Amino acid sequence: MACTTTPRAVCPVPSFQIARYCNCNLKSINPSLGVVYSIEGLALFSLDLLTLVFSIALASTVSSLVMVVLWRINRTMPGVWLWTLSVLLSALAFFASVIGNLSPDSATFVTVISNTLSTTSVMMALEGCLRFRGFNSAQRWKLIFVLVPVFIAISAINLDDLRIRLMLIDTFSIAGFLAMALVMVWKTESSTERMVNSLSSFFAVLPAIALIIRWFSVYAQDSASNLAELSNGNLIFIAGLAYIMGWTFSLTVACYFKAQRQIIQMSREDSLTALPNRRSIDEVLGRTILEAERYGRPFGLIIMDLNNFKQVNDTLGHATGDAVLIRVAERLRAFARGADFVGRLGGDEFLLIVHDIGSTEVADKTLQRLLKSIRGEVTAEGHAVLVEPSAGIAIWPEDGRNSHDLKKVADRRMYLGKDGRSVRAPDHQP
């Protein structure tokens, strides 16, 4: 004979569904409902209550510890602290439910707290995914502060109606898990990043599928008294454990990949101007020459420096000189077209690769347009500094077919073109 006691302590996140004690002979469990019940002579679930609670408790504890360590290692990485908070909230929801089950007098309060912590956990995980992928918004926090009281109200109002409570909270959880899966693979920069983030998406989809199945099972019931007869408990339990372990592991992989990519980027990026450095320049120039040889598309290589830039450092200080270089880098980015390339060779020297340079006339016009866009006054550390650039251009293949010859020609033409104009600090202040 099945126990008909209405279960209350139900957590919407499948990884933390727990059993609720009833005043009857306990033989088997259905974790999808969070209810313990028995049918004479028939075991509906192979794990006893102690094994179920211990498995989820152990997985939740390990996951929480791993996420705390992951956050400590990657404190500056966006979203990681929110993922850690999400896992901790889920663990608290589980342990709170266990305490509530051991103390029936506090079951009502624990049910509201457990449901609120669990749904808030999904919300924190989604916000972590958005920030990790760079989709930042200050307005979303306002929505979070609005939704938390809503979750509390839903749990309190439908405390004795398990069917309505499950359907409402599961609907939100399903939407949250599916949104997490989508965000992690949305507009990735490379196929490798998509592959890495797809692992997180996969483990986010698992609980969503399990909850969808349960949602339709709950919807198909005629009354709340039949909810205890749902037969999808094994699916919820397995999906929950897979989510706990898989989600934590996949986030660790995603953070490792992002950290490695940042290290590689730093090794190829100038720390002051954020332009590609000499190492990256050589790699891009090598690929550009190979493509030019394959498709027969000429391009121009420009080397530019700032006339007498040393005087700025000597008279106004290196901080001002650095600020000037940053402003020049910004102007170079604005000058470059989509397929063009800009990098910093070192000091006040920059290199540009410009495409569609088919003649010396086009090369001369491009060079003059560059000098015009860079020349002019900039504000640096409170000083007005007048920038006067010099530049030389070499055309592939007329002036050389390899990087060494192209750089040599462009560098020689740059020095031939110097006419004495300089970077100087005027007497007036901005």
C-alpha cells in the first residue's frame, strides 16, 4: 500500500531532489518526487534512502570544494564566482532539506527556503555563463532581485499543492538550464572554443531533459494524490548526479581553456598598446606572404615611427610617452580596414599590412592618408603633444618576396622620407 502523505520538501534542481520521511514502513523511494513510499513485495528503486542521501551529499560537497578552489585560482575571470555561488546555494538547498526531513516541525519553512535556494542557484549559474562569455549587463541584477521574492511567494502559496509547485518551479528551471546551454556555445570565436563549451552545454541540457519528462508526467496526473506514482525517479536521480559531476568538470575545462588562450594572447600582444607584438607580426606577415603567393594578391607593408619621440620621454616623462603611444595605437586601429593588420614592432615603431595595393600610385595615396590620420595633437597625462609621423611602404612582390626584404625596403624609405618634423610638447596646456 503506497503512502499517501503529501510531500513538501521538493527542490526543483534535479541534482538535489531528496526523500521525505513518512509515518509508514519505508521500503523504497522515488527521488523525482522527494517522497519515500513502499508497496508490499515490490521494490520500485534499488537504492535505499541512506545510499541516495549519501551519494548526493558527497557529490554536492566535492563539487562545492572544487568550485571554491576554481574560483580562488581564477578570481579575475568573469562569471566564475557566480558559478561557485550557484553550486554552494544548491548544496545548501540539499542540506537544508535533509535537516527539514529530520525535523518535521520546520518542514514548511524548510520547503520555502529549499525551493528558493535551488531556483536562485539556477539563476546564478545562468548569470555566470553570461558573464563568462562576455555578455555583461548591469540591468540583469535588478531582475534577479525581483525574481527571488517571486520564488519565495510561489513556494509559500503552493506549499500544499505539489503539482502546481512542481510545474511552476520546473518550468523556470528548464528555461534556465536550456539558456545556460545556449549561452555557452553562442557566437564562439573558434571551433575549439565551441567544442570546449559544448561540454558544459551538454551537462546543462541533461537536467533540463529530465525535468521536461517530469513536467509532462506531473501535468498528466488527474490529482495531486497520484503524484507519488510517477515512474521517472531513476531518470531524475541519474541526471542529477551526472549534472553535479559533469557540470563541475566541464566548467573546470572551460576555465582552463580560457586561461590558456589568455596566456597565448598575452605572449602575442603588446602590453602597453594591446596591439600585436613582434612575434605576432612575424606570424601574420608569414601567412600573408603565403596567401599572396598562392592567390597572386599584392599587398603593402608600412613601417612608421614618430619623429624625435625620445624628446617626449626626456622632457615630459615616460608616462606621457606611453600615453602618446596608446593614442597613436588608437588612431592606427581607426585607420586600418577590416582585412588590414596593425602591430607594434617596439619603441615608437609600428608595422601595418594593407591589402589591395596594386600600384605605386595606390601605395602613395595610402601612405599619405595614413600620415594624415596619425598627424595631429593628442592629450597625454595632461599635456598637449603634437605627433608627427614618418612612414615608408614596400609593395609585394615588386620590392621583395620575403619578410626580410619588405621590412628593409619600407624601413629605408621611412628614413628617406623624414623631413625634420618631430613629436614635441607645445608651451600651452590643454
